[in-house]
Amino acid sequence: MSLLVAIEGADGAGKATAAGNLRDALVQRGLSATVISFPRYRDTVGGVTLGEFLAGRLPVPVTPKAAAVLYGLDRLESVGFVAEAAAANDVVIFDRYIASNMVYQASKVTAGEAAAMMEWIFALETEAFGVVPPDLSIYLDTPLDEARKLMLLKDKRSYTDDQFDQHEADIALQNAVRRNYAEMARTGLAGPWHVVHTRVDGSLRAPLDIAAEIVGHVVERLDAGGETPRAKLA
């Protein structure tokens, strides 16, 4: 049975790089692994609509709950795709998953409404839409100043020509997202978490160093759960 690992973090945290490096490191250990990035902007109705939303092209306002349904719809449409990946690999790595939806929408409502919003989204995705929760979530704790620099290095996106999309440009939202991710990881909401601090002693850690830390926790989960033979972890 495949282990589902979600790489989470605010915009510019380094999720795509960490996910790719984690996959490569696991393959080097003799394991099969693949990366699925959400939203799937070109492949689902939800993903295409989210691209229009984040580019500011939707002609109507989008409430936090409406946005949550769109992000959940993207994963609902991807349930079969994820199942096929899980059947073919020891580890499926998500670049954003359910927690991202929970945190971002909770960051758009009042502090008193945030917990209820996150619980509602988790139930929407896992119960109503049948999305399988992750076995392990990794939170990349990247300070906002470093994240802004990394955002400027992003390749051109499929859904916008702007340097920053609607979420990335909103500094208050980005700060709220970081606070909510930290609280989610602290309380273990939506499953087991491990926090990876990407800046130590004032400097960003090397991407391969970050990946090595994540690999250690993934292998520990595999070994403890018995999803993959111990011989493959040697």
C-alpha cells in the first residue's frame, strides 16, 4: 500500500523543490515515488476555474466556502488519478493537498471562524468527496521575506502572466496562512505532521539538506507501517 505524503507551506515556501528532491532521494533508495501537484490547473474543471480565480479573471466574487469547494472539486476529479499513482508507487508525494485548502480559506475569515472552517473543509474533502487523507504532512516553515524572494524565481505559470497571483500578492493573507499552518501542525489537525525549518541561523538551508530531513521521516513511517519491505529501505 502506498504512503501518501503531503508537502505543505505558504506560497514561496519551496514545496515544489522539496517534493521533487524527496522523490529523487526515495528513488535512489530503491523505492518508487511520484509527485502530484495541486491544483491541477490544466486537467480538471476545478483546476481550470481556480486558475481563472487566482489570475483575477472570474467576473464574480468568490467566498471562502466557494473557493474551498473549487479546491475540493479539483481533488474530487483527481481521486482516480491519485488511486492509480498509489497503486503504482511506494510513495505518492503531493505538492499541496487537503491542508492547503483548509489553511488558505481559514485565513480569509475571522480568527473565531477559522477552526470551524478548517473542520468543514476537511469533512467536505474526505467525507463528501472521498479524498484520501495523507499519511504524513510536512510543513515547510519558510519566513515571508525568504518566500517572497523564492516567488520571484518561479517559472511562468499556466494561468497568469503576473509575477504574483491573487493569493501571493496579499501579504496579510500570507502571514495568516503561516500562522494557521503552524497551529495545524502543532495540534496535529488532519493527521501526523512534521515541521521543517528551512532557515537556520539566518540562512536558508540547502534544498538537498531539507530533502534529507524529510526522507528520514518518510522512511521511518514506511518502516513502522510495513507498507514497503524493510529490504527496500536498506
